[in-house]
Amino acid sequence: MRLQRLIACATVLAGAVVVSSATVAVAAPTRYEAETSPATCDGTIDTNHAGYSGSGFCNANNAVGAALQFTVNASAAGTATLGIRFANGTTTARPADVLVNGTSVQSASFEGTGAWTTWVTKSLSVSVNAGSNTIRLSPTAADGLPNVDYLDFEVGGGTGGCGSGSFNAEVTQSGSTYTARNGSRTVYTGTSYLSAINGAIGSLTAGRTSQEKVVVRAGGSIGASTVGVPSNTSLEVCGTMNVGNRSGRGAVETVNARNVSIPYLTMTGNPYFGIRVYGMNNLHLGQITMQLSGGLGIRFERDLAANSNVRMDNIFVSGAGSHAVETWNVDGLTVGTVTARNVGESALLLQTTTNAQVGLVDGQNVATGTGYGVFRLANRAGRVGSSYPTNIRVGEVRASGGGRGIFCVSESGGVVIDRITITNTGNNSILLENCYNVTIAAVSGTVSGGGEVRIAARSEFPPSRDISLRNLTVSNTNIRWSPCQGTNNTITNVTRVNSTLYWC
Ligand code: GCU
Ligand code: CA
């Protein structure tokens, strides 16, 4: 039997959930106060700013890494909604890493709320294990955390979450036994996580012309194998999928198909490719979290069929040996956020990719010691026919440490980046090499420390042209156009601090 969610008929009264029918209701979130053990606050529990709940709030020390940690209990593995109530009486946002069970899974920004007595709640979603989990907020800038009142925690709460809503087939787990069912049919029982998932996918209507959904309410290991996702399929994985390395192949593949959605997937292990794609029309990747120990996160293949209409919402990749996300041959790409931590090559690498909208590319310690960078455009990214109309738009690039920040190379361009924050990259903060029609930054940006901002040229392609560097503050690193080739490259409204300009 499927459990129905019945939010509309559940009323929360003084902490009790009153349900007006026999339908099973989903519990309200559980509140964890910042001042109450087992929460730990690297600072003081204060009471001097009114409006907090409980007996105080955490005023963490103003320092990088001065953290607040909650320990929460999850009723099941899946996607949890975090409601973090905070106040920030300054006008500067306070960024922090969000760590679940010790691994950084995303970055959050706690904006100014207007006053220390103005408390607001920020909502985030993260994947959790069943049972006890730690949720740690660790600030990444010297101002530290905002004042934090509490954490509201709920698995699968809010407007959905992994496994909510109707589905056609599901995989469940009891001890080491997996069961795959489609309606009243049991299509697999046994100890193989892979066979259970494949059984559930295989049980969907043959030749279906609209999407059917599989929910995997279980975690496990698929070994060095592949889960294939065919046309008109939605695959939601609410547990953690551990994967092995199958040479040249993806742990999850969706190829030569259409209308595929992977709304949730959390992956660990060392794949060759975490997700491998080619020949897709209409692909949606939702909340994808990859905590890897090698391999490449998401790869759109180079020498195989092209893709159209691809959407990725929030991609987090840590520990990949190669790129977090690498595209080839995509026309029509919408990306919400790519967050990469400690990844060997690029955070987001676009190649032969056109008509792309990207919200945020955020990389820390990406491409260390290599020529790659947090955001890289290469191999005719943004080239439409033989020209470069603006067709790639990026809201923001954040790069800290690692190799390069932004790297555009090999006849790419047609790109506008609104905002950048590039700090202490180990190689060029920005390198534009044989690129055309590139604007950095349409709104504002800072480059501090790290390698030079440079317009360069290799002899095999025409030199860079129509580059606009503007609205930037560049500190403690130089700006260099060299060699002196190319036309209509301009620099306007750039403030330099301890920075020399070498312009042609
Ligand atoms: C003020 C405020 C504190 C806050 C601190 C900060 O001192 O009173 O509650 O924590 O600023 O900047 O973090
Ligand atoms: Ca403080």
C-alpha cells in the first residue's frame, strides 16, 4: 500500500499534529535549539537580542571555521529540509559550508537581515542517512556565522523531497534484503541492490509514451556496474548509491533516449563516470550529490550523439579525480548550481555547448596543479555556426584556491558572466585564450591574489577579440594582455590595488 501525504488536512496545534482523516500524515519538522546539547556552538550562548526561541542563541566566534553543529535524528534516509533561523545585523552576507556527517555538501550564504533582532529562516535541502546525522555550519569567511537560533529538521518535508508523491515502482530495504515492487507485483527480492533497481526500472510499462517513476528508498552498492535509465523514466534514489569503476562507463547512464529525469541521487565511491550521458533530448538532473574518491562526476560524451534541452538543478561533487561536470554536444542547457570541492580538474567544463544558462559555479580547491579551472569553456563552447552571439549566460563564478578560476580556450566565447569572486587561485585567476565575445563581469566582481588575469593567444587559432573586462576590483595580482594580438579587447571600470596593468 502506498502511504499518502496529507499536508492540507494536518493542523499543528501547540506541537501536536491533528489529522482530520485516517490518512497517515507526515510529521512536522523537529526543532533543535542551538543552545541545547547535543548542539555545539564555537562561541557563546547569548540572550541579548530579542526574538529568539528557547533560552538563547548561538553567537559563534567571528572566525573562519568557528562552527555550530546540530545532531539530528532522521526517520528515514532521504532528502531533508533544513530550516535555519538566524539573524545577521550587518550588511555583509556570511557564507558557510554545510557539512552533513563531516562532509561538506553545499555552501550557504546568510544575508544581512537588517538587525540582530530580526530573525529569518533559511531553507536548504540535504541528503541524510537514517538515524543520527550531524549537520554542521562552518563559516568560510572571517566574520564567522550569523547568530543562529535553531534548526528545524524534516526528512522529505516541505514541498516534496525524495520519494514523495506518486510512483510506479519502488525499491525498499529490510536488513540486507532488497525488494522491488510495481503495484502488487514483487519483481525482485534478494541481496543485490543493483538487481533490485534494475528490476524496478524493468517493471515499468514497455513502450510507455509518458514518464513513469521509480523510487529507490534504499542505499547500497552496485559495484563496477551500470544502472541504465531508459526513455520516459524518472529515477529517484533516496538512499546513498555506492559505486565502483567500470572502465569507460557510467555508474548511471542515460543514452540515446528522451524524457528522463533523475530528481535525486546521492553517490559515493570511485566511478569512471558517475553519470554518463549522450544522445538525450529532455533530460533533468535534480539534486545530485556525489561524494567521490576519484573518477569524473557527470559526463556528456564527446564522440557520440548530441543532446538537447538539458536541465541540472543542484549538482554537488567532491573528491572527483577529474571534472565535476563535463559537457560535450549540448544545445539548450540550464544549470542551477554546480558546487565542487577538492576536485581534480574543472567544476563545470562546457565544450561544443550552446544556449546555456548557468546560475552559480562554486569551486574550492579545484584543479590544483593543473591548467583546468572552476569554470572552463573549451572546444568551441558558445560557437553558433561560425560566430559567437551571446548565448552562454552565467550568474556567478566563485573560485577559491585550486588551479585556475575562469579559463576560456580553443575558439569558445559568446559568454557573459555577471558576477565573479576569485580568491588565491594557484594558476591564472582568469585566462582567456583564443576566445571571442566574452564579458567579465557584467555586474561586479573581485579577483584577489592568485595568478594573473590574462588575455593570451596560441598560434593555431585567431587571437582573442571582443573581450570586455569590467566592473572589477583586482588586488594583489596583475592584469596582462600578452601577446599583443587581437582586436576590440577593452578594460573599463576596473579598480586595481597592488596590481599592474599590462595592456596592448
Ligand atoms: C555584535 C552582535 C553579536 C554578533 C556579532 C557578530 O556583537 O551583538 O550578537 O554575534 O556582532 O558580528 O557576529
Ligand atoms: Ca558572532
